Amino acid sequence: MSVQQPVTGIDWRVDGITVGAATRHAPATARLRIDEDGKAAGNLGCNHFSARATVSGDRITIGDLRTTRMACGEERMAFERALARILTTGTLTARADAGKATLTDGDGDRVHLSRSTPG
């Protein structure tokens, strides 16, 4: 059994989301960071966001997102709306191992993350 790795304090690249049986790849700009001090921030694919986050073990709850208001192409905006919904609809269960992480909401929808490389 592998030891659960932390998801906080790490700059994550959002690789994609899975809603139902459909997986969508994320725009290259999509990022997420959750800190132990109760802050979450990143990029939804077009707009930057920040929010309050509550972390308790492998459970993460992210509050209402404060976002910039840029407009991007419809595909990026649709991804952004779906990602924002997954992040804020309730408590997420986090799993991290070997530089990858998954956040799963109560409906089973998932956010797929990989450790960002500096640069």
C-alpha cells in the first residue's frame, strides 16, 4: 500500500477533467495550488481564480471562486465552467501519488492533476 502524498503546497497542472464517462483535456494554462493556510488559487483554463479552501486529511472543500473576467474561445470557456463546478460543488476527496493527483467530487466527477515542473 502506498503512502498518501499531500496535495497541498504543490503547484499542479490540470491535465483534464472527467464528467460522467467523458474526459476532456485541459487548456495548457490550467493550474491549481491549495495551501495549508486555507487558500486555493490557479487558472481555470482562461481566467485566474482564488478562493478559500478547507483541508482536512484527504478532504478538501473550496469556497466560492473569485475570478478574473477575460473571455476566451467557447471550448476553453466550457472547460472552465465545468472545472469550476467540480471544484466548488462540495467536498473533494484527494488522492496523490508519484507526481499525480486526482480530486473527486461527490458525483464521481474528477479533476486530473500532475506536478508542475518549474520553468
